[in-house]
Amino acid sequence: MSDLSVIYSVGVTLGGGGYGNTAYHAVRGIYRNGFLKRVIATKTSALDLPVDKVRIAALPVPEGLLYHALPHSIYADVKDSYYDWAATRHIDQCDIFHGWVHQMNRQVVRARALGARVVTNGASSHPQTQVRLVQEEYARFGVSAPVMSQRALETSSRDLADADHIIAASEFVVRSLVQAGFDEKKISLVPFGVNSQRFTPGIKRDKLFRVIFSGTVTLRKGIQYLLQAWDELRLKNAELWIVGLVAPDAAKFVAQYRSREDIIFRGFISDPVDAYQQSSIFVFPSIEEGSALVTYEAMACGLPVIVSENSGSIARDGVDGYIVPIRDVAMLKERVEGLYQNVDLRHTMGQSARLRAQEFTWEKYGDGVVAAYRKLMEQK
């Protein structure tokens, strides 16, 4: 299979934040294995790829301008639809076309017409699962905004159904796909990675027990349950750091905790390494994820983690920290207090978390993507 050719398409900045970073490491793996024919993106910061392998399908206006000009409910639909149209001209004959849901429909039509097989990412749970879980939270907390547009729900669901193979980021994603009727043979589990040379344990500068949450502060990520648990615990010589921008859906709920001296809203931090290193444990009670990169980062920094069963974490329950049910405030309190009381257990679990994270390199992720291609072609 040495002559396998792959066109990879992602409608964001390749090598940028979020899934642009994930896509970059996939593309690096494809290129390293000799299979990359082309990568298409809106922009690129991946300067280590050959120029002749990269094609740009830029938006007609700066993305920030588009974001502010359009209602939030249709912004992603417009952006992704335009990208799909613009990227289609870069599709020619290949063995595998790899795109991302909600931004690949026209490209898929052209790639299939040229004989390609289609791969996509299960970077989050099935869209129907996402909508159900997050809508339940919105109903609980009186938020009227849609979880995603009807077009996004339909397009993303169709893209997954039409793909020949899906690369799922976690067991939680796999379960959501199987529950939606997908054959497990159509799915490859490929967890994400972490740069464990950048994210490392450090010297903590004080003796305060510090819990850290990192990520967008939104109901989807369970911030409401962490704040409730912390409020009820009332631990002495302890504080909670909330790292990330507060989303509109959580703003009203979060407001009641703004005046608390033991809850520090740090906002967005471009380089969170020091924040992890100054913390004692990491807590992430997400309602719905694919496989949250912040959980890998915290573990690589030597923190024991308390994560929900829906966070898609690589953590092992009782070894690297604890896995708890979603929305379970009582269990959150029990696990946080247990690690608060037991310094030796924090140390042991933190060491284990660090070793566990080191198993998940970005190189391994890229090779896992290629292994999924091989699996697909062998099935053919």
C-alpha cells in the first residue's frame, strides 16, 4: 500500500488552535508515512510541510469580521458552506478523501466521482447525542438558545452516515455512534495526543490546595456542577481556578460566584502550563466531549484528574484520578475532598497520570490515523 494517496481537508487554520491543531498532527502522520497528496485549509501555520502539498481555500472576508457580522446561530453554517465550495476545486483523484463533518459535502461528491473512499472524524459524540445532552442542560438552567442549527445537525449527521470510515476520539464517541446505529467495523478508535515535553510537572510555589478547570466556561462542559460542588465543600486554604472564556449560556449562572475570594476566574490563557503546575488537581465534569485535550495536558503536567465519563479522557479510574458520572455533584464533592485530604494519594495519582499521558504522543495519533486508512482499504 506504498502508493496510497490521501487528500485531507479541514476548514480552519492548519496548525492553529482547536481542531486545527489536531488536523495538523494527523496530516504530519500522513506525510511522514508517505501518503499525503494534498492538504486543504483556510490558512496554515504549518511551515514544516512542503509548499506543494498545501492548498488554501480562504474565506472571502476575515473570519473575525464574518463572526461579528452574522448571527451566531448561522455563522458556522455560512463559514463551513463557503469553505466546502472553495475547497472543492482542489479535489482530484486520490484513494482517500479525509474531511471534517459539516464542511465537506461538495468535496465528498467530487471525491467519490473520482473513485475515492471517504473518511471523517468523530471528534465529538454523534450530533444527536450532543443536542440531546446539551439541550437537557439548557432546559435545566433556562437557556433558550439552540445547541446547533437544524442545518448543522442534519449536515453533520449525514456526513457521518455517508462516510466509509470514522476516526473516533474516545470510547464515549464510539458508544454514541453505535447507539445511533453505526457498525463498529466502520469505526477506528484513535485517541488524541499531547506534547509532554511542553506540558510537564513543575515546582508549585505555594502550599494552597488548588483545583483547576480549563476550557470554555459553558454548560456543555459542566461548569455548573463544579461550581455547585465547590460552593458546598467550603474547603479551608483552598481555591478554584477557572481558566477560559465564559460563554453566554453560562454567564448568568457564573455571575453569582464572581465575588467569591476562593474562586478565581482567570479568563483565557494562551499558555496554560504554569497554571497547571500551580494546581493540585484538575477537574473537568463535561456533559459532552469528543476527547478534551485539556485532560491530556493536565495529566502530562502531573495532575490527578477528576473527569466525567463523557469527557473522553484517557484517565483510568482510581489510577490516574477518578471518572465520575455526569451531573453527579455528590460524587464530585467526595472525590475532590478525598484528594484534598490525602496528599500522598495526590502525589501517586499525579505521577501515574504523567506516565499515562506520555503514552499518547501526537506521532502515535498520526500513525493511528494512517492505520485507520489501512483498515479501510483492507476492507475494500
